[in-house]
Amino acid sequence: MSERGAEVLEEALSLPPEERAELADRLLTSLDSSPVGQIDALWAAEAEDRLDAFERGEIKTVSADDAFDSASGVKQ
């Protein structure tokens, strides 16, 4: 590892755990240029958007039973 790389690593290791995890995820994502990696990144962003919308009260929830019944075509 270069001297600059070692400096960056030392600085990164001093970050709080959540920031280190986000940094690691972004670094790994940057290495994966395959379509699967891009799709995973898009789904992760979609999941974050949905969670944010839920937390703002913009999305109504349904029970797992109702979701599975709906998916299987079962009527109650």
C-alpha cells in the first residue's frame, strides 16, 4: 500500500462504525462494475427510499399474511 493509502486507511479507521461501514460499502461498490453490482446498488437505494418514505408516514403497511395471501391469489 502506498503512503497515501496508509494515511487514508488510518483516517478511515478513526471514523465512527456507521461511517466506516458506509465507506466500506461505497468502496466495494466502486470495485464491482458488473451489472449485478449496479442492480444491487439500485435496489439498496430503492430500499433506503422506501424506508425514508415509511418513516415520513407516506407508505401504509400490510401484514405479512396479507402480503403472502395477495401474492398467492388467496382471497379472505
